[in-house]
Amino acid sequence: MMVIMQPGASRQQVEEVIAAIEARGLSAHVIEGVGQSVIGAVGETHAIPTDVLAVLEGVENVTRISQPYKLASRTFHPSDSVFPLDGFTIGGREIPIIAGPCSVESRDQLLDTARAIREAGANALRGGAYKPRTSPYAFQGLGEEGLAIMAEARELTGMPVVAEVMSIAQVEVAVKYVDVLQVGARNMQNFPLLRAVGETRTPVLLKRGISASIEELLMASEYILAGGNPRVMLCERGIRTFETATRNTTDINAIPVLKSLSHLPVLLDPSHATGHWEYVGAVARAAVAAGADGLLIEVHNDPAHALSDGPQSLTPQRFAALVGQLRAVAEAVGRQLAPLPVPVAAVAWDGHA
Amino acid sequence: MMVIMQPGASRQQVEEVIAAIEARGLSAHVIEGVGQSVIGAVGETHAIPTDVLAVLEGVENVTRISQPYKLASRTFHPSDSVFPLDGFTIGGREIPIIAGPCSVESRDQLLDTARAIREAGANALRGGAYKPRTSPYAFQGLGEEGLAIMAEARELTGMPVVAEVMSIAQVEVAVKYVDVLQVGARNMQNFPLLRAVGETRTPVLLKRGISASIEELLMASEYILAGGNPRVMLCERGIRTFETATRNTTDINAIPVLKSLSHLPVLLDPSHATGHWEYVGAVARAAVAAGADGLLIEVHNDPAHALSDGPQSLTPQRFAALVGQLRAVAEAVGRQLAPLPVPVAAVAWDGHA
Amino acid sequence: MMVIMQPGASRQQVEEVIAAIEARGLSAHVIEGVGQSVIGAVGETHAIPTDVLAVLEGVENVTRISQPYKLASRTFHPSDSVFPLDGFTIGGREIPIIAGPCSVESRDQLLDTARAIREAGANALRGGAYKPRTSPYAFQGLGEEGLAIMAEARELTGMPVVAEVMSIAQVEVAVKYVDVLQVGARNMQNFPLLRAVGETRTPVLLKRGISASIEELLMASEYILAGGNPRVMLCERGIRTFETATRNTTDINAIPVLKSLSHLPVLLDPSHATGHWEYVGAVARAAVAAGADGLLIEVHNDPAHALSDGPQSLTPQRFAALVGQLRAVAEAVGRQLAPLPVPVAAVAWDGHA
Amino acid sequence: MMVIMQPGASRQQVEEVIAAIEARGLSAHVIEGVGQSVIGAVGETHAIPTDVLAVLEGVENVTRISQPYKLASRTFHPSDSVFPLDGFTIGGREIPIIAGPCSVESRDQLLDTARAIREAGANALRGGAYKPRTSPYAFQGLGEEGLAIMAEARELTGMPVVAEVMSIAQVEVAVKYVDVLQVGARNMQNFPLLRAVGETRTPVLLKRGISASIEELLMASEYILAGGNPRVMLCERGIRTFETATRNTTDINAIPVLKSLSHLPVLLDPSHATGHWEYVGAVARAAVAAGADGLLIEVHNDPAHALSDGPQSLTPQRFAALVGQLRAVAEAVGRQLAPLPVPVAAVAWDGHA
């Protein structure tokens, strides 16, 4: 940590900062500038908030030099984290595509969509049973019934399933049904929830908050990792900016930045990041070209009748065409799409064994 | 709702939009523009998501005309909501000041601070027992013990107490100790939590999310109001923008905008909105001049040793001076600071009965 | 400047940074951290771009400690800059109000408005002769004819006049007519224009760019000051954020921050900062309470027929009521509104000599 | 245009809006909603500012339905604009790469870099002779001498040259030397400058302002097109957001959005959009995958000694490697890099004829 003193800070103020640094078991090193001093605090600083020095008299501000996260950092874990899901790995050379509807609306809707995306080339199935909705008057999801339908879809198609949880009680239920727990953008800093998913041994897909910095995303992953769960996937899904032409602004820069700072796999969700199905393909291709380790794409068997997120959902036909394009881009950057899952009940699922 | 068709949308596409509108019990009215049509959907639209029309073929976008919130809206509740807390009211002519430390750190720290701010002119006491911290390695609060200390401070000073809750389990505990439940910025869209506080009959102080729009803040309050709890206070606390000279950017515009859209009381927290105690006074005065119904100010008996938020905390002395300034500004805009609470144990608390 | 090395930077990379620092006449001071070094560069750094060190091998980033501006800084000019305009001063205890229409639309419109705002309590007249318009198809202003009408209004009312310039050629014309040259938000980093107004001896009102940081605003003022023109007024006019309920977001924090960093007078324009006349009063009062040295307010004699900015313009009646409120707030914070100008032709201007 | 009336607007207010619409030669169509009316204004609305209706009594807001730009719109010009530069075309199937240093620093530096990037696969040369610098104390460019060096580099390498202009006077000089005039981000709304380049017949590369919306970028291009110059290239170069891990946030969404709204070619500048050479490759690949029509990349023969933008400049070696990757991505999306230029003096430029 570097403590920047105000111009004209007194000798005594500098001494007090040095004392405060040393009181925390760090060593202090002063650089006398032209009318302004800087004091370096050297030692194990990542668990010390900058506030406790910034508050002292004569201090202008305090800058952290080393990262405030550790378990998520590439410095302490140089090689990529690669971990298996059913039938494929994430974080390595293979790029899996997770697809499915925003919400589980009914058994028919989900199973139809699951079959169609499996056919089109998806590796895993997403679907929401508990839905965070801006309006209390909107459809809020099927709850545990929805999770059971997700599990049925896994049986049918062989694809692992991903569903969002919003509270500790939902975590307890969801771990019985799903392969990956999703923490949504609105809950990226719901710390009790992060602790709860950190205590499970189910992989976690952690979405970036709509206005979370990259560092805050990594700190949120640190909560999960510190709880003992090492299988965390980060997911860029667009940030809020002044631009209103799209629902959010895809922060494509975040992909190389996260890959450089952290060993965790990085996914991108082009559906939320753009909000319009017309733009999903361009941004999905861009993500793969930029180095993303996977994609999360909304696909609905009948978007025109979706209860939520219809405008950003692809039809299975458009999704199938996109998978072909993604395969070409993946190869152009020296990678490949993940192999398709083998359905548990292969003879049954497509009805013509 | 207005459905804007793409230039060149076909007659059949227009017909299908009309059918979808009518299928939801609304009536459809078409305006044929120059090469582009607009279809008005008239009726009870606030519970219908725009998505379900935006997804149709040939639709460019869908704009909501009437507000998506109802209980929070001034249209349906024209007069200001005014409700009592211990010894004063909020939402009317009186302006209460809620002050106290970021965290309850110890019994001595809290009781000292409580006495000092009561003396300086505060009307209520804030303090955190459960702390949302960006880092899993930072101080996380004293939990229920902290709440008990808050309750003790109320006994001593007569001031009602405000504390943050972050999970449903914490709500169940906190209602036994505190007078106002605070929902923090990070949880403004934690919908299970909003439902939980909506089911209590304890007043709620709802802080605006760091990147929440004014409409989203009102929709979040709608969750609480729809749960049956009418006593909601809104609190602007700074939004995230590109400017880094201050911790957040105070959206002072939000005060007149919220007062115009909603009947709920509107507070401002200049401590988080600026992040530096030097700027707290200017922004607190601005809030009162702009029409805020109350203030939430961080004060610590010894900021230099605070475990969190020291740099944005006022000392009791600086706070006392600020209260005097706020009194003058309140009178200049035709209002007045709320009367000081009468301590339950008046003879005891200041040590000289 | 502090050069932060990457974790694991080599000894040789550190040496090369030291050599580069010394080659620029600065001295280098190394602090060896835990796995990461920091090198302080001490000396006259304000004219050295951080880029030239950031580019070196092994460097993570470079942080400036001292401010990159000098003439605008309070460090080098501790007392407030106070300078006279016709009949009042700016930057001291007096708070002038500059009012008038967005555009000079006609002689009658401007003279009517000028008389009305003078009567209502304005100290100076604003009006645009050259208009920056987003659309090439919108009204672009009357040009030099508009400036001549402004000068006529000054004769009539005694109020100094303020008008925007957008190019070097316009500066050459405008100095013959106006008392204050305005550089608009879109041109805050039009460096040839800043140099041109810096070469005049006419006071300059410099508006903050819609997404300019506070530091960039001060650097822009540095261009003018470095040109030899010391009479610069800074003007906050709202920044662009994600919030769409108002045209811009007033950065009220900028007022105490600018007053603390710089000696230059700081104004606020609540009309552009909100975009709706209903909110102008609240934000104008807030600005005075926060310590602004002046206000810039759009007033039109007939907003319903204004060629531009009608929705954010006050009528003269509403403006007069606001001036009364501002007087009360100014006194509550220990200041006062500037005294009204004496018209040059006092007998004539109100038509009843 | 749709005029949304306030809830409870009177019959007379509605009539007055209708009258104002009809007075502008448009026809008015009223939709009576539940407690709120909407009035459609049909006709040639693109040159009518929304302000003139928004200001009327009882109006809540006014929404534009059709685009405010015309010449830039795909609605009026459905097929892509394709135009030739020396040796290649832009806007069609070919993707040209424009590369070069931030500034022309010296004859040797520019000619060396030009040779190296030509060898590595660039199609055109960029370089700044007039530099917009935040600080008045920083290197401001070589001016006309720099332009002459650019012209010499074209002779030597056969590559057309691109240079920025910041004022009308610079336009007059630059057209004598360069093949493409660049309008930089800070001048995107410098309307006198846009008119000046619109009066030339030199192609214009128009960079998006750091906080300009996509619609504002298209309106800026409309100024140039309306001046009679049809050869405009749009360039996304990163927008300003809250994220500080990179210099700007690349708005990758802008590529498909601009391609859908406009027929003009769309380029991306990954150097400014990220600010760090390490991230340039990932974002350049993403741009091609997303459908960009060209790239603008900073390359310096010796970044460690660059006078500006060193940290975001590639070395010629890294640039050559990137060109190979871009070729593969372009082919994966069905396009190809533009063919290399033939130097005018082919025998001479590489010294071994």
C-alpha cells in the first residue's frame, strides 16, 4: 500500500502514519517528494482495508499495490483452472455453450427447448426456476417444480443443468437438482448468498453485477473460493453505461483482463449483454475471438410466447446456425467447441432409437 | 404502451401485434406514420412486461407510457406519506437527522457515539451489526450482539435505531431490536429480502442501488409496499459514474424527481455519496436545500480508529457544527429540523442526573 | 510519480525504470514490497506524461502523486480568485446569477427577456448567437447579428453579457461584443479554441464536458491560464450517467471538490444539469447551499415558443420567485446575492423615464 | 413523434398540442389511454426538435419514432456504402488495417514505422501531426512538417495516409497532404469542424466521442454527409464508463448496431478502446468477428521511447503476429483482409531492388 500525504503535511502527521503502519505488522518506507511525501507500507496487506490509513490526519489518499484478492489471483495460481462438467471441461481448450430459456415456464416448453438445443449443438442447459424480476407483478418462476423439470431434462438429453439461486433457502433446494448454481448479476454482492454457495461443492457460475468493477467481481469470487468451493466460473453479461441502444454494454475488454488477472474460466452471456437477438450472434462470435472459455445464450422454443426475455432469445434454428459460426471462429483462434454430451437415455430422447 | 413497428413492417405483422394486445385484454389503436406505424395498447398495462410485445415480428421497440409502479406512485396517492418514528415524524415539514457509525464495533464505541450525536442534535441512531464488505477478509460486524447494543443505546438516549439487514434470517432477528430496517444499496434488488421486510410492520429505509435507476428504486419499494408494509423511506446515496474524485456521484436531481413521482419520504446519505468527510457538509446542506426529508450521516466518536468508513465519518464536533448549518438552511426553505428525542432515562444518560 | 512494477519484475527491469526516471532529471527511490516493487520518481513531474514510464518492460502502472495542473491549483494559489464583472464580483462572498435564453432568436425576444430577468434579479445576461446543435437541420443561431443584439441588451439593462464561441473565428468576432466568452461542454477539450480564448483578455466561462472528469476540467482551464488569461470561471452543468429520468446528472459533489482543489470561481447551470424547468429550482438552491459562486439559469420570455431548450427554461415569473428563495439560502450559508446592476440608460430601459 | 401527456392533462392542453403539431405541417392522432393520452405527430419530423412540443403545458415527454438522421440511415440507403482508398476498398468484403504511431515524432521514426507495418501487413498508415493533449505542457505534434513526412511515407510505401485535424485552419492544410481526414473523439461534436470536413471531398474517419451515444455519432456523420461529402467511416474507440481496469470500455455492441442502422463502414480502434497493448489483440480479433469493416491500430517502431501512447502501441513484431490471427478470424466469418498496397516506388522502399 502507498499512503500519499497531502502537500504540506507535517512531520508529526507522517510519523503518525508510520506508527499506524507498524502497528499492523507492516514496515514503512518514506519517499520525500517535492512538497509531498509518500509512505510505502510493505507486508501482508491484502486483508487490511485502505480506510484505516486514509482516515489519518494529513493523508490525501491510499493506493493498494497488490491485489486485494488472493485465491482468485493468477499470481498465486499461475495455470488456468480447468474442471469437468458432465462430458466436457471448462477452462481449457474446449469451449462449451450453455443455452436455454430465461425461465422454466412449463414441462413441455423446457423439454422441447432442451431437445432442440441439444440437437443444435449445446453442451449444457440453462433455465430459471426462481426469477429475479424488477416488478412484483411479473412472473416469478415455478420454484422447486421448475428445478425438477430441469433435472428431467438432464436425464433426457445428457446435458448438465444450470439454474439461478437468490437466497440461502433456494441454495439448499437447488443443490439437489442442478449441476451448476448460478449467482445472478443482482446478487453478485449478496455476501450471505456467496458464503452459502461457497459452502456447497457444486460448481458456481458467478455473473458480474451490472455496475460491478472487474476487481469487485474477483472479490466476489474470493468469497466463494474462501468458503472452500474452488469451481467458480466468471461471467461477463454487460454493464450499465449511458448507451441506451442496447440493454447493456458488453465489456469485451473484461475477457482478456480477467484472463490475465485470474485463473478462473471466463464466460460471456451475449443475450443479456445486448438484449436483442439480432445482436447476439455478433457478440457471441466476438467473445470467442477474444478468448472467452464459454458462452451462455438464451434460446427459447417459441420466443414470441416467452414469459420473459423473448426479445433477446434465439430460436433453435438461429441458434443452430450460430453454433456453426462459433465453431469456425473457435478454430480460427486455436480452440474448439466442447464435444456434445451423450444422453443418459440416448435411445429414448429423440424418439427414434 | 406504445408499440413502434419497424419501417416497412408488413400489414400482417401489424395485425399480429393487434391480436397479441387484444389477447391481453387491452385495446389497440393504430397510428400510420410515414413509412412506420405505432400501435397504442390501452388498458391496465402496469403488470404486463414490454417483452411480450417487443418480441413479435416487425416490432422495433415498445415504450411504456404509464408507470410500472402503482403503490409508490403519486398518481394514485397524491399527498405525501408522513409517518411517525419515536418522537418525530418523517415525510412532513420536519427534517430528521439519522447519524451514527458505519459499524457497531463495541459497546463503548457505540454508546459514546450515541451520546455525542444526541448531544449534537441527531434524531435517530444508525449503526451496522451485519456488514456487507467487499472483501471476505474484512470485519463483518458483531451480528446479534451488535443489535443488542443498538437497543441499549436507544434506552439510553431515546433515539430510535436503524440497522441494515442482508438476509431473511437477519430480518427475523433484527425486528426484535430495531426501529427501522435498512436495505442497503447492494440488496436493492434482492427480491426475497424485499418481500421479507415487506411482511414485517417495521419501517424500512431502502437505499438506492449504486447503479439503479430512479424507476428501479421505485419498483423495489413497490415490492415492500405490495407486501403490506406502507412505511418505506427512500434514500439516495450516490451512484456510480466515471468520476473518481469522489467515492460516488450524489444524484441531487433524484430528490426533486422522486418527490415529484412518489409520495414516499426521500432521504440522502452524504457520507456514502461523497466518501470524504470534507465534502459531507456541502452535500448535506445541498440535500436540505433541494427538498430532502431527512439525512443519514456517518459519525464516529474516533474516526481515526474506525474499523470501516473512517474517511467519510464526521467527528461529533464537526457533526454538531453541521447541524447548526442545516438548521439555517432548513429554515431558509421553509422547513425545520425535527425536535430532539427525549431519552427514556433522561436522568441517567449524561451522567449528571 | 509512483511506478508500480509487476509482481516478478526482474532486477534489470527495475534498473531500466530507474535509468528512465533519471534521464528525465528526476530522482528515483525504490521500495521493495512483498514480491512487488514500487519506484518513486521525485522532482518536477507535472509536465511528464505517465505514458513514458508506463510503457517500460515490467511496469504494471504509473500513478501521479502531484496534480498535473499548476496555475489552476490551490496549492500554488491558496486564496480564492476574485474578479470583477460590471457592477459585481465573482469568486468572493457575492453570488451572481447569470440568466437568459438558450438562443438569441430575435431582437424583441432578447430585449424582452433581458428586461424581465433584470427586473427579477439577474446580474448578467446569457444568450447564444452561435448554437451547437446535435442536428444539422436545427436552428443554428443568428451569428454576429445575435451578438450585436446582446450588446444592445447590455446598453439597455446594464448587465454584462455572456455568449458561447465554438471556433477561433467566432472568438475574434465575439470579443468585440461580449463581456464573457463561454466555452461549451462539447468544446471543453477543443484545445485550439482553449488557446484562442486564453490569448484574449476577456473573462471565460468554461463548462465541464458531459463526461469530463474534474481533473480534465482543471487541465482545460490550465490551457486558458497558461495562455495568459487569468479570469476563468468553471461551470458544472451535469454529467452523462446511466440515469435517464433527467437530461444529465448534476454532479453536486463537484462543487466542494473544485473549491478544494482550485482557487477559480465555480458556477452551476441547473438548467442543463436537469433538463426540466420543474427541477431547476431545487438544484439551484442546492448549488448555493453547497458553496457555488454563481448560477447560470435559462430563462425565456415565452418558453412555449422557444426555438431551443424550452422545456428547461423558466418563465420570468418563476425565475423571480426562485431568486427570492436563493437569497434566503445564500444568507443561510453566510453569503449574499450580488447587487443588481445599474443600467447605463436607467431612465430609458423600463420605458417610463 | 409521440407526445405523451401527463396523467390528468386537460382537454384544452391536448387541443393546444394538436394545434402546435398542425402548425408545423404535421397531422395529429390522439390515443386516449387510461387516464393518460398520447398524441402521434405524423409527417416529416426529422428536422423538428422534440423540445418545441415537450415544452407545452400538460406534456410529460416527447419520443421520436423515426430516426433524426437521414443521409446516414440504412432506411434511405439500404445497401452498404463501399468506397475505394488507394489499392483497396472499405465497406465491402475486404477488411483493411490502418496502423501507425499516435504521433509523427520525427522523419526517421515515421518512415521506419511505415516500412515495418507495410511489411507486417498494414493497408494504410495513421499518424498524428496535430495532437489533442489533455495537458498544455505535453508534446503537441509537429504540425505541417508532420503532414509532409506522412506524404513522404505514402510515396515510399504506397499506403494511403490518415491524420487528425482539430480546427478549420488545419483542414485547409491537411487536405493537401493526406488521403483521409480523421475527426477525433474530442471533436465529434465540434460542429464547425464537421461542416469544414463535409465541404472537402477527402474521405473522413469520424471517431465516436468518449461519451457519445450511437445516435449522436450518426448525427455527427449527418453533418458531414449533409455538407456533400459521402465518404464517411465511423470508428468505435471505446466509451467512458465506471470501469477503470482499462482506459476505456470497448462498446463491441456498437458494431452490429451501427451496421444495422447505417450503411456507412464501421471501424474499431482497439488501442484507445483498451489502452494496453496486451489487450489489443483480443479486442481486434473480437471486432473482426463482430463484423467490423476495418481496424485502426497503434504501432510504434520503438514504443519504449514513444512521446505519447506508448503503453497501448504494438511493436511491429507483435503487430505482424496479430495480422496473421486477424486473417484467420476474417476468413472464419466469410471475409478477408484487404490486399496489400503496391508501393509507388517499389524498388526503392525496402532498399534491395
